Amino acid sequence: MASEIAKEIVVDLGIFPLSIVKSALYVLSERIDGRIGEEADGKITLTLVPIEEGLDSAEMERALNQALIAASVNERAFQMAAPIRNYLAQTALSITSESQQTIKEFIASLGSERTDEHAGAPAGHVDISLPEEQGALTTTGVQRTVDEEGGRVLLRLDGRKYLLPDALWAAYEMRDTCPCSIETMPRGQLLVLLEPTSEEADLNTLGERFEHWLEVARERSQ
């Protein structure tokens, strides 16, 4: 069991904006429980509590500093990539024919009987068939299906809320833990297939992480 040591750190929001702080804490969330306090005079107090066994106050502070810097670098890289994101969004590129085939095979494995009719959409019994109207997706803009037996996760994204560059950015952030395949669909929708290499991977957690990075990408591009 991890130590009950708690460390308070004051962060200057002029150097690390709140969005960067939140990203850094998310990256550290498996090692450190980071609690955000109230903002005052352009600064914010964070309370760090170790989750990982053996972490002391100094190590938590170093880990936070490293995560803040990395998040800032990623933010800068994301801004510099804006022209590429815009180009991809305007041209609405599919990723690769291999990715499309992989997704279609996954859909078929779910037992769809209407694959041809819906151009690759899953059947209604898994609740991710393409709707007749574009507004049929939930307000979150994401519909997730977990295939426990096959060890895969399929996410259907509302193209009005999430653009292809957003999905690409999320896939990039997941690159070390889970390969992603992406396919564009009618009415601007996107299908994302997550296929973790580890059989012990928690599929629901992977889906949640992809959605987290997807939301981060969307917020940064606005």
C-alpha cells in the first residue's frame, strides 16, 4: 500500500495554464493522486498523494515538473501542427485501406447482417449502427462498443464534434499502449478501432483514455 504522504505544490498559471496542469495530472494519475485547489493571484495549489509504492515528496514534485514540461511541449507541438490538422480536416482523408479492412472485419465479427447496407456500420443489436439522421449520436459525440472476447474496442465519433485531426492526435497519444485504426464514414463520422497488444489490458480503461485525449485535442484546436 502506498504511503499517506501528501505534498502541496503551488503552480504559476502564467507559466503552466490550467489546461496544462490538468493534462500533467492525468498523465500521472496512475502514480499520483493530484488534487486541484482554488486559484488565487494567478497561482493554484496542488495536493499530491502517492499511489505508487515508494514515492516520496521530492519524487512526486520532480514527476510533476517533468509532466508539466512535457504537457507544455505537446501543446506547442499541437499548435505548430495546426496547418496539418486543417488540411486533414478539409480533405477528410481515410487512413489506410488496411485500417478500413480491419474495422470491417471487426464489425463482421460482431455478427452484423447489414454490413453492406450500411457501408461498414455494425448491426443495431450492438447499438452502433449508422443512424438515418446525423444527429442520432448521443450528446457526448462518442459511442463505444467493447468486444471482450476479441480484446478490442470500437468507437464511433460524431464528425460535427470531433474532426479527423482530433482522432489522429488521440491515436498518437495512445501509440505506446494501444495501436489504433481509423476509418472515415458517411456524414463525417469516424470509426476508431483500438486493439491492445497486451491480453491483460483493461478495454474500458483504454476506451476512456482515448476519449480523454480526443477531448483534449478538440479543446486545443478551438
